[in-house]
Amino acid sequence: MSEALVAVDAPGAVSAAPGASGARRFRRRLRTQRAALVAAGAVALLILVALAAPLLTALEGQDPTTYHPALVDSARGGVPIGSFGGVSGEHWLGVEPQTGRDLFARLVYGARVSLGVALAATVVQMLIGVSMGLGAALGGQWVDQLLSRCTDIIIAMPLMIMALALLAIVPSSFPRPVLVALVIGLIGWGNIAKIVRARTLTLKELDYVAAARLSGWGTLRIARRELLPGVAAPVITYAALLVPSNISVEAALSFLGVGVKPPTPSWGQMLTSADVWYQAAPQYLLLPAGALFVTVLALTVLGDGVRTALDPRAASRLRVGTGLKRESGA
């Protein structure tokens, strides 16, 4: 139905999801943002490192769990032997204080956990948020009130406190990375639901949705064929900004001792014990903190670039701003 109906762009109008030409415009706008392209390259490299962690550690000849007590000085409290925290041909970034575990192996395997938990939590948030938002917008008045109040409760809940409480009562036998992803996802979907509800309430008043309704389409078919493409842009934009936030939450939970448990490596977990070694072995603190900072920064910049590229008014704003600058300069 929407394929046969072409809406004319007007100020304040809401357009449907872009097709092939819209995808080309998105790529063209994104290519004009150098910061977003650099961030995308950094994110791609981090994902590649995370996926290739077994291969990289095999090339080094180490793994993230094997202890090397001979590489730490027990007389000094477990400080790594050698310069720069025990950096050598066998241990590219040195070893962990007290345990002697390879730091490079734990760093790259920690990337798998941190990125995997954040992405999985984002998927859960998107699934629940989109479902709740569509249900509230397309349901009757009582359904809208019920789902909206549930969404308000979720948004009002302090994420860290609720996550701490839930993670503390779940048995330790449950896989911790899966549990952390589920907890973050089940608590953090409220804003997506709000965005989807507001967008859907606007879209369902447009002509092509009314035409689909008059042609006899059911609510589920209208939602799948007409409304979901229309809410894709804001959902993707918000999801791109959720990933770095979820990485920070996972790191904070692991730092507090209720997230990913040893021996599974995680950047937040590495920071838990690194705060007491920043003088004797500063790389043990700087490496996971630096990796966390670069990942969050790159994902945030990329998310902002995606938001700008998906905004159909961004190009016109840029053209108007450039024109004003040229006129003022003249």
C-alpha cells in the first residue's frame, strides 16, 4: 500500500521509511561526516578484535585464564617482574598483578564480553520498547493507559539500583554475561517505548495508513507493513546511542562486583582490582580504562552521526547555515 502512495515533503510532515533512494541519501550524508566515519572505523576494528580474540591469543600463545606465578614478585605483593608490567615477546601487554595472567588476552576477551553484553541488551531493549510502544499507540484507551503507566514506571526506576538488586538475588549458576544483558535490557526499554508510541500516533493519522485501514488490512499487518518502517529511523538512532550507555552500565556493574564474575574477563571487572595497582603497574588500569573510553566515545560519535544522517532536515539545516555564513562573509 505505501509503495503506491507517495507523500509530498512539507514542513512538519512525517515521511515514511526510506527505500533504496533513502538508503543512498543516508550513506551520502554519513560520508560527509568525517568524525562519524573515523568512529565507524574504530568500532569496526573493535568488533574485529573481539571476534578474532581466540586467533589473536593463539598467535600470542596465551589465554586469559592461565596463571603465571613465576612472572610476579610475591615478595613485593605480586607486582609483575620486568619493565612495563612484564611486557615481553610472550606477553605483549604484560601480565596481571598477583595472578600473572596475560593482560592482552584478558583485554581482547573482555572486549567480547563488554560488546556482546551491550549489543544483546540493546536488542532486548529494542524488542520490548518497540512492542510496548506500538501496543500503546494502536490499542484502545485502556491499553494505552496501562502500557504507558508501565513505561513510566520503568523510566522512573533507577537503573543501577534495580540492576544491583536483581543481580544480587539470581543464583550464581546462571550464566553471568547473559544475566547482565537481560537485566539491562529488561530495565532500560522505557525511552524506546515512548519514542515509538509518539511516532506511531503521528504516523497512523497519515493518508497511506488510513488507506491501508480502509482497504481492510488488520492492525498487525498495518503495523508490520506501514508503521514499523516509519519508526525505524528514530529507533535505530536511539539504539546507536544506547550501545555505549549499555557498555558503561556493564562496566559499572562488573566494577561493583555484581556483573561478570571471574574468571570470565570483562573491562569493568579488570578495573575492579586495578585501582590499587595504578602506581606499581599502571598499564593494568590504563589499558581497560582506555579501551572503555575509546569504545564509548567512538560509539557515541557514530550514533550522533547516524542521527544526523537519518534526519531528513539535517541537510537543509546545513545548507541554510552555510548560506548564512557566506552572506555574512560577503
